[in-house]
Amino acid sequence: MPNIKSAIKRVEVIERNNKQNRSVKSEINTFIKKFKSAIDAKNVAEAEELYKKVSGLLDSASKENVIHSNSASRKKAHFSKMLDDMKKSA
């Protein structure tokens, strides 16, 4: 545990930011799971809506530096391909 006042404050800020970042990541993962279940169920309309939501969440998380922008782009491309493949097979 730090003894210096500024170090104590930094620890509090880091803990607060970690809590917020975990919340954002948890929300993203929740919608990813819903999107994948819609893909498995071949529900095109629901999957398209969830893709828009996931895409927006990934963009905002990368903008806030919660996740890396390349990671967000990679996931969006992967989910887009999943959606397109499902539309072609349906």
C-alpha cells in the first residue's frame, strides 16, 4: 500500500477506472453472446440489430481506450462475416 498522498490518490483513480472498464467489457460480452445466439438460431432481423449494437459498443470502447482499436475492428469484421455467411446460407 502506498504511503505518499498522491500515490494513494492514483490507486483510487486506477481502481475506479478498472471498475468502469470492467463494466464496459462486460456489457460488450453480453451483447456478443446475444448476437452469437441469434446467429445460431438463424434469426436474421435480431442478429442485424444486435450487430449494430455490438458494433457501436466496440467503437465507443475503442474510442475511450477500454479496448485496442485494432481489436475492435477485428471483432467487427469477424461478426460482419458471420452475419453475411448466415444471410447467404438462409
